[in-house]
Amino acid sequence: MSRVLVTGAASGLGAALTSAFRARGDEVLATDRVAGDGIDLTLDITSDDDWAAALDTVRERWGGLDVLVNNAGVAGGGRVDRCTLEEWQWITDINLFGLVRGTRTFVPMLKEQRSGHLVNVASLAGLVHPGGMGSYNATKAAVVAFTETCGHELASYGIRASVVCPSYFRTNLMDSMQGSDEAIGQVVGGLVERSRISADDIAAAVLAGMDAGEDVIVPDEPARQAYFLKWADRPAYDAVMRDQAAKLGALP
């Protein structure tokens, strides 16, 4: 049995992960920015005070932590000349710095107990980088890099680090979408709605990847195919990406 804290647990992948952990007997502290059914603790990941309160709660409830799942995040993006600096700052503060805050909060505890597992939810966008999504791609790529760094830095303390990189799956993430480039939001929203992959599918693959000791968990077949194409045939990958990007020019 593991002691697990999950951020962004009210819906989507966070809720699915919470259910999956509990189904196998783990104890879960489900957190989210807004209180609601199934949420054990209110946690705004951009708040240092909230993270400090989460650490106190874990100490009082369990005395330690086995798995920190940095899942909470938002959708955003836009073409290079349309995505404003304010939008860049908003998405970076949540998708990157929120995760960094959580990691910095709990790593001293994990070091002291000489065990633990950091699980950071990024996106396929952290590995492959389609046009029109510069700010989102950049934050998710940063999460991939940060997770790898943590894995190297903390290995001698018995701490593992895994990053999760799914492609489009059915979720309410698009409810958080912000940005002045509305056409891009409509394109991405359509891809999410048409996906046949559910949050429960991704959650099951995440737990399997954790159990298998994977550092980079690519949990669905479309994501694996896209990532493999980039690795195996870069010219073909570039051609696909540039063809998709060229079509953005026809959008309003």
C-alpha cells in the first residue's frame, strides 16, 4: 500500500488516477484548487501557503509520502504572433512553476525517508511540438526536462521520477483553455472530443508504467506512434508537423 497525493483530482485524469490508486488499495490525499465531492484538501498549486499546508497534512495523516502526483494543469496555446506574454506567464506559472513548487515542498521529506516517487504529468506536447501550441509545448517540454533532472539528482536518495506524456484523450481539460487565438482552441478541442481514449485508460497505463519502472511513460498508442516517428524518421516527422502547421494559416 502506498501513500499518494494527487493534485487536480476533482476531474479528468486526476480523478481517474485517484480512483485507480484507491482501487488497488493505496491511500490517496485527493487535492484540487476548488473544494468539492471527493476532495480531501484544497490546494492551489500556485500558492506556497497551500503547498505548506499540504505538507503539514501529510505529516499529520501519514508521517511520510510514497508518491507525489503533480497532475494539475491547464490548456493554452496560440500561434507565435498571437499568444500574448500575459498568456505565456499564466500557463507557465501553473503548468511549470506549480509543479516545481510541489516538488520543492516534498523533496526534503522524501530525502529524509530515502524513498519516494515523483510522477509529473506532462503531455505528448512535451516530446513532439505541433504548430500553434508554442506556450503549451514549452511548459510541457520543461516538465519533461525537469523530471529527468530530478530522476538523476535524487536517485542516490532512493527517489524515482517519472513523467507522463499522453496524447489527446477525453477530458475536461479544455474547460481551462485560455488564449486570444480562439481558432487554435477550437482545433484542439475537436481533437479532444474525437479521441477514443478515456482518462481511465490513461490512468491504468500510468500505474502500469510506474510499476514497470518507466521514467518516461507514453501511455497510449497514438502518442507512442508520434514519438517513434520523431525518433526513427526525423524528416518524415518534420514534414507531417510542417504540413499541419501550414494549415493554420487558413484559420481566422
